[in-house]
Amino acid sequence: MTPMAAINARLVLEAKRELAHSRQSIKAIAHDLGFSDVGYFSRFFRKHTQLSPSEFRGQGAA
């Protein structure tokens, strides 16, 4: 695994954890993870999970 892949995997893991266990808005979660643009965060998350952040949260996925 490349260093960038490891960083991305960690970001996805943290995003999933926050989406599943926090009531924070997606915008706030994106900001907390270092994304200044919620649209970019949503595209990043979908690229790695095949779900948007709101779809993931709506499924109650963990």
C-alpha cells in the first residue's frame, strides 16, 4: 500500500465512523477531516465507498 493509499484509507475510516456515530453535519465532518470543500469530500467518499456520505449515513452502515 502506498503512503497516499494509507492516508486515504484512514480518512475513509474516520469519515465512516463520524457518519455512523455522530450527528454532525456532513459539512462539519468534512471540515474536521481537513476538506475545505464539502463537494470534494463527497466525491472523495463516493470514489472510495461507492456511496455518497448521505447514502452511507441513511443506510445506518458502520
